[in-house]
Amino acid sequence: MALGTEAETASRPFCAEASAARDEPLAATASRIDHWVLVEYRRLWSRDLLAGSGLSDEVKAHLRAELGALPRSRLLFVRRPDRRDHDGIAVFFGRSGESGGRFHALELDDYEDLRALDVAGALAGSAPTPAPALHHPLLVVCTHGKRDRCCARYGRPLYDALRQREDVRDFVWQSTHVGGDRFAGNVVCLPEGVYFGRVAPADVDGIVDEYRAGRVALERYRGRAAYGFAAQAAEIRIREETGLRGLDDLALARIEERGKDAWEVTFRERATGETHDVAVTVEHDPELARLTCDAAAPAHPRRFVAGASRATA
């Protein structure tokens, strides 16, 4: 469907405000991603990220091929205003997994140098890694206003607030679309792939303090990129009921389908071996809503609902 005109879009309520007003849950809304490629791109960001960029056709083709060779992959353009006049181009790539993750970083002289990077081979272990390991986190904040106006409206103040934290200041980047525009402001903590949504500047200290301590702040937690939506719903329910907050406290043991839009999800506590079974089902909000600011038509938002967990020694 065609998108609405700019005038029509501007006259609508912000999708993030509408989502918050109807109390749409944040739980189980994180994008399912295993592999990430982050390229510092200081020119204008278009809605269609790669096609609308000023990169050469050869670089675009190479990046598409790399992403195509990596299952569940995402390309992000990133930038920092303080690097506007910087000569080099920062590139990060890696894998976010249930047990932490692994990222690498390097700096290129020119965008054409991207054509020589075998990111897919490096992450698959079939080619040498062309960059050293990254030994600090990356906090990416979606500020992609061309994608959705909520991302700029809520993402930029969130980015500024994170940059006020001296312990993470140099690790924070503005980024293109991370998924879930209506949950802006969105921040993703890498390499773990931990998503937080509806994050206001006042929430920053609580989230960062917990994250730096290896724990999850549940209030704004959307889920982990390593899990599908059903597993995200179950993980969050278990954490709420048990008080487990450590990033590595739980391991996904299995997921079994129990009919249409129904699953049995089992997590295991790493420390004790105790398992927790959770039934997860899908519900559709009876109220129609536009899932992005410029959505052509309203839809019924989908929710993954987790029942009470059942523990087994």
C-alpha cells in the first residue's frame, strides 16, 4: 500500500504516543537478529537505507551480498555529531547471542574499502577476522527520522542523555531503524542484543547502571534479539516471577508448538539447573491502530502473552 502524504502523516498522532496511551506492552517486541553490521555514515539517511545512500553501486552490492550470507542480519548506519569532521569511517560487526556476543571494530579511510571486507566469512569462521575484538559495549539509539518521526522526536533527546554518562559516552551512537518505531525512544545494547523501549532521558541512569552491572532493567525491557517473540515473552515472565535479573541467568532450553499461535517455552536457570515452563499465546488487540506514523492503514497490534511459569527441579 502507498504511504500517506507528508501532510496526512503530520496531522496524525505520533505512533509512540498512541501506543503508550493504549498501554501496549513492551514485552516480546525486540527484532530477531543474530548478525549486525554497523557502518558510520555521516551523510543524509534516507528511508530506504542502502538504496537511498550515496554509496557506490559496487559497495551497495557487496553489503547486500554480505547480509544475504548471514542469517538474521541487519545493517545499521550510525553516526555521532562529535565525529562530523573525523577523517576515518568506523565499522563494527559481530554476532549477538544468548551468551553475550562478539563484536569487532575497525576504521576505514573510504567507503570503497568496504568492498574488501569479508564480514560473513569472518563471522562464520571461514575467513580471517579483519578487525580486532571490541572490548566495550555499543549502545545504539534509533534517531532515524526519515523512517518514522517518533524516532527523531524521542531518540535524539535519549541519545543526548546517554552521552552525558561519562562511563558510556564514547560507546553511544545514533542509528538507523532498529525495529519498533512506536516504542521510541529505542536503545539496543550490543553485543548482547538487549532492547529497551519508551526510554526517556530520566530512565537512562537506571538502565545503564543495571546493564553495566550485568543485569536487565525490566521496566523498559523489550526482549533479546537472540530470541523469537514467544521466547522473549516467556523469558520476561520468568524474570518477573523469579527476580532473576542477570543477563546470563537463563538459557533457552526448548520451544514446542502447541497449536496455532501457541507455544510451550522452557528456560533453564544456569546456576541451579532448575527449569521453567511457560505457555505463550498470541492475542490481537481489538482496537485498530497505526503501527507506524506513516502506516497506510490501521491494524490490530499483536501481543505475545505469557502465562504463569511452572518450575521443575
